Amino acid sequence: MNGDYVGEDYVVIKALENGVTIIGLTRGKDTKFHHTEKLDKNEVMIAQFTEHTSAIKIRGRAQIITGIGTVTSGED
């Protein structure tokens, strides 16, 4: 990662149902929740990993698109 995070990896999250929760997790010695968003069906969020965000947790059915592929979370 570079210092200003321009050009770093992005993640596209598309809700496939109402109430999908996206939770940003901090980096560092102790991982903690630092941001939460709720998406309704067909809403899209574009997230970026930064100096503060090292992981993203998703609850609910969503399509997650990254530079290395696509995955669907939640029940089929």
C-alpha cells in the first residue's frame, strides 16, 4: 500500500436483499469495528482498504466483487 492510498484495492458490494450489513474493521494490534453501513436490495457500496481499514465483514446476501474475483455471501 502507498501512503495516500490512491489506486489501492477497491471492493464493490451489491446487496441482494434488504438489510445487508457492512462492517469495517481496523488494522493494527487489536482489530476493532470502526464503521457500519446498512444496504437495501440493489444498493451498491464501493469500499477501499486504507491505513484504518484492513478487513470488511458482510452480513446478509450480497455480491462482492474484487480484483481477484466475485463471491456471493449469505444463503442461496
